Amino acid sequence: MSMIRSLSLAALACLAAGSGLAQTKWDLPSGYAATNFHTINLNEFAADVDKATNGKLKITVHGNASLFKAPEIKRAVQGGQAQIGEVLISNFANEWPLFGADAIPFLADSYDASVKLWAAQKPVFEKKLAEQGMVPLYSVPWPPQGVYSKKPLASAADLKGVKWRAYNPATSRIAELVGAQPVTVQAAEVSQAFATGVAESMMSSGATGWDAKLHEHVKYWYDTQAWLPRNLIIVNKAALDALDAPTKQAVLKAAADAEARGLAASKKANTESLDKLKGGGMNILPPPAALSADMKKVGATLLKEWLDKAGPEGKQLVDAYSK
């Protein structure tokens, strides 16, 4: 009897081990709030993968920088601490200038232009990330960037000495060019930074402003439509290659669907967030002519500097985009 019982327990253990092997679990860290359209899209992507694989691949989304801080996510995916993650790719422009192409002011200043730029970026990113052991899965743009300010602005001269929230090399350089004081603040910390006076102005989307409830601290947003920075979902190549063919195909299909859905969500979030900020008392304004002209000069300077750094690779990318 004890032998039969032992054999039964062994069989159950084998079955349990088998079912454990049959299910793969991935962690997906993100730097944005659960209510942000990017995070909502990530959760829908994870649900699509779960459904398409009958639960074989489970992806857990960790929003609001709860698993890794935003600047740490790329390294976490590269090193395998997370199998998949969402990054604001321009955060890594110091590592490789081409990662910052979508944050060059006025290079791509509309949704259509952003989609065209991404088509030029994607093959270049695929090659670079493959060298780092990663694969770009899909990308979604943020809404167009405007200038938040606690005081009214007539021109860039009004930003001199102002504490300017920076989150990547481009936004830091803009601060330098207009004479503002750059302060590094990640998305999860924006609300506190403006509430405590650590930051007084920044260039960002309506979606970020609404996430941070900036209407409580900031009264002006100028619609400069400077650029549409992109979030990129990257996956560890070894983790992706370890999946069986049907599961891998399900991930790629869900990623393509998430890219299309995310673009539509970004457009919707742009309109809705600006309406909400306005309803909360913020002035949503077109930029005065002098401010617009000043920012376009800043953009021209940044493009020249970027091309100098990026070299032939950068020129090829801009040429491919400009065709």
C-alpha cells in the first residue's frame, strides 16, 4: 500500500512539474500610472497574449515604476531581471544618439509624421537592440509636447532662470538653450515636483499633465506640438526565443495589435486630457508667435547638434524619414 501511495505521489509530482513547465511567466515593468493610456494598453496586450496562448504565457504588468525606476528598465530587460519592459526610448540618447531621434523638437511634429519617423527608426533599432540581446516589439507615441508654466510666457526669454523639469538629454539641452534651470524629474514624481516648487515649467504632453493633476499647481499650457516622444516595448531576445513557435507568434500578433490600438489611444488621450486640464482651471493656449519662433530655433540647434553626434547613421535615418 505504501509503495502504491509513493508511486501515486511521484506521479502527481511529475504532473505538477509538467504543468509548471507548461506555463511561462514574464514581468513587464513600466514607469507610468495605472490610469495612463500606455499602461492600459500594456494590460490589454498582456490579456491578448494570455488569451491567444490559453494561459501558456502570463505577462504581469508592473506600473508606476513599482518594479524598476524608468531609467533602469532597459538594463533590467537586457540583463534578464525582467523579460519584457516599456521604456521612453529617448531616455537613452546618451547611450546612442539615434535613440533620441523622436525627441528632436519639430523634426516630427504630428501623429502622421511620428508614424513615418517610426517606420524609419524601427529597422535601425532592431539591429542595435539585437546587439544588446533585445528585440523591439512595438512602439506607441505620446501626444504632442507643449510647454507647462506656472507663469504666462510671451517668449523663451520668460523661461530664463525657471526650474525646468528634464527627463532626457533633449529636455535638459532645451533648458540650457533657453536659460532655464534643468531639474531631473521622472514621470512618477512630476506631481510632487510641481507641488513643492522643485519644478516650475516643463515640456510634456497633456496626458502627463493630467496623470500628475498639474492643473492644481500650474495655470498655463502652450500647445507648441514640439515632438511626440515614443515609448518602446522591448523584450529579452533569449526569453522570446525560448518560446515555442505558436506562443512567439501570439506575442508578435498581440504586439502589432497593441501598436495600432496605442496610436488611437494616444490621439484620444491628447484630446481628453487637455479638456480635463482646461476643466480643472488650466489655460490651454496656442503659443505666442515669439515663443513659437524661439522654440523652432531651439529645434534647429538640437537637430544640428544631433546630426553632428549621430554621424552618417543619423543622416541616413533623417534622409529615410524625409523621403
